[in-house]
Amino acid sequence: MKNYTLIGLIVMTLTGCIDYGPRSRATLEKSGFTDIQLTNESTWNECAKGEYGTSFRAKNPRGSIVEGVVCCGAQKSCTVRF
């Protein structure tokens, strides 16, 4: 049974079925962003191989509205990209 659970987790990770929304939001909040709106759009072409991207719109620490992508990997931390 443990083998099936592990295989399922690996398949979900490789196919992008894991929700990185909470990690993306936490990364933006730690960076000082407010009024965060995640679009949950997958943006594979803006992130490195093996990462999943979540598009966002938020207010940066200076008060300007910005749009970008938070790229997260299964075994890597998240990165904010504009």
C-alpha cells in the first residue's frame, strides 16, 4: 500500500497536480506584497524545468500594482518573477 501512495505522489508531482497556491501566497507575503490575487494559471514557459508557475497580481511594498509569476518546485523554494 505504501508503494502505491508513493507512486501516486510522484505522478501528481510530475504532472503538476499539486496546488502551489498556499506556497505562492506565503512567498509573496514574506516579500512584502499585499492585496494578492492568484490566478492559478499554469505558466510553464516562464519557470525553469520541473517548476510550476502561479500567476499573480498584487500591490508591492512601494504601493504599486504589479503582475508576475511565482515559480515553485517540488524540492525547491519559490521564486517571484516579473
